[in-house]
Amino acid sequence: MSVNWSTFGARAYLEEYYADVGNENLHLLQSLIRAFARIPAHSTILDFGGGPTLYSLFCAATKAASLHFSEYLERNLIEARAWLHGEPDAFDWTPFIKTVLELEGKPASASHIAQRALLTRQRTTRLLHCDASLMRPLPELPNARYDVIVSNFCTESATNSRAQWQDYMTNMVSLLKPGGRLILSTLKGATSYSVGSATFPAVYILEQDLYDMLTRLGFEPNTIEIASVPADRLSRHYQGLMMTSARQHASASTAAARA
Ligand SMILES: C[S@@+](CC[C@H](N)C(=O)[O-])C[C@H]1O[C@@H](n2cnc3c(N)ncnc32)[C@H](O)[C@@H]1O
């Protein structure tokens, strides 16, 4: 299926899904913080398909030697860059940073929020174009490999084809160093999702599909943790969210996954 990505409005998306920290976003942030708690300091971290959103960077910043943010659509990169450059009309992520600090058990005054924002800006050293359909999904850094990839609602929300989802996952995971960790959030039981008046495709997957995909890609079964939360609103055409963290086997091979 070909998707008309020109109708994906960065601001419309932010306003639809990130206008407040509701139940879904609270669980999402909780699971990201839990996952990053076990990441060693000074890791190299990639956000793959970040869209116009920056919340995973707020959770990753304290563990990052460097953070790379990647996204497919130029207009989403522009929106992300606006916040990273501190432009006055950038989206306001303050409630998300405050919640991240509270969930980490840290003080969350205005000055602590400003410090986390500054740390995030300092650690985010590259904004990159990504394309999960490519065997080298970061064309500007074709040989880059990361200790950690965080990716939220990207590979399963970019297609409704299972075969394509498998290719997208394989290509994205090829960016991990051997033994690297994937922190992944996906839609659960989705058929589509809306952005303003436009509708985008999603692959219908449940926990077992995700587990099978991760084992196929060489993630160690005993490290795969999947938590689910129901959707805030049924009108959203998905049953809920699945949040996963898993470590890839040190000898996992992308070539084997592609076979
Ligand atoms: C539902 S949005 C998720 C955005 C963000 N990560 C979040 O947490 O809200 C799906 C994202 O997939 C991106 N995308 C679409 N096609 C892609 C592709 N071929 N490779 C990588 N990302 C793609 C879109 O640009 C969009 O930002």
C-alpha cells in the first residue's frame, strides 16, 4: 500500500496525541524510564522514526554519551529541530519533562525542568533522515551502530503490510551493535490511526506477534519484556499500546534475519 505522507501534519499529530500526559502517555513514559534505568551511562542512543516528538530523548538524556534523533519526514525534523534550538514557537514539552522527572523520583521545579531540557539539547548531537525501507536506514551515516535504539510507533505505524513490517524491523535493528538493546513501543491491535482528518495505516499485531518478531531478529527470549496498556479512547482504531525492551544476542546476524 502506498501512503500519502504529505498529509501527515506535524502540529496536528502533536495536538492529537501529545496535548497532555493522559493515561497512555503516562504508561509510555513509565515504561521508557523503566527501560532506560538499566541502560549504562555514556551509551550511544538512536531515536528511530521520532516523528515530531521528543519525549524519548528526555528519558534517554541522562544515559547518553550522544543522542541521535532520526525521522523520515522533513517537516517532522523541522518541528523537532525547532524545540532543540529553543525557538519560541516550538511545541511545549514542559508537562512531559516534568512527568519524566517525577517518575524518576527527582525534583521537578521549573529550574529542574530547564536543566533536563538543556541536557537533552546538549546531548542530542545529530538530526538525521531515516528510512526503514532501506537496508541502510540512515543514509547520512551508513555504518553507524548504536548501543541502544528507542523507537516508538514507527515500523508498525508506517505500513499495514506484515511483510513490510518485518523488513522495516530488520533494517532498523541492523543499526544495533552486537548485544545492543531495543526499547520499542508499538500500537496494539491497530488497523489505522488518525492525524487530524488524515488516516494512516498500521499493522495489526498483538503481543505474540511482537515476541515472535523479536526472537526472529535475534533478541534473547529471556530479556524480552512486553507490557500493554489499553487505548485512552476506542475511537482511535487501536486496542492499546505495547511497550517492549529486549537485548539482542551478541552473535545475532542481520543476514540470517533477512534470509
Ligand atoms: C505514528 S508516527 C510516530 C512518531 C513518534 N515516534 C511518536 O512516538 O509519536 C509514525 C512515524 O513513522 C514515520 N515513517 C513513515 N515511513 C517511514 C519509513 N519508511 N521509515 C521510517 N519512518 C517512517 C513517519 O514519518 C512518522 O513520524
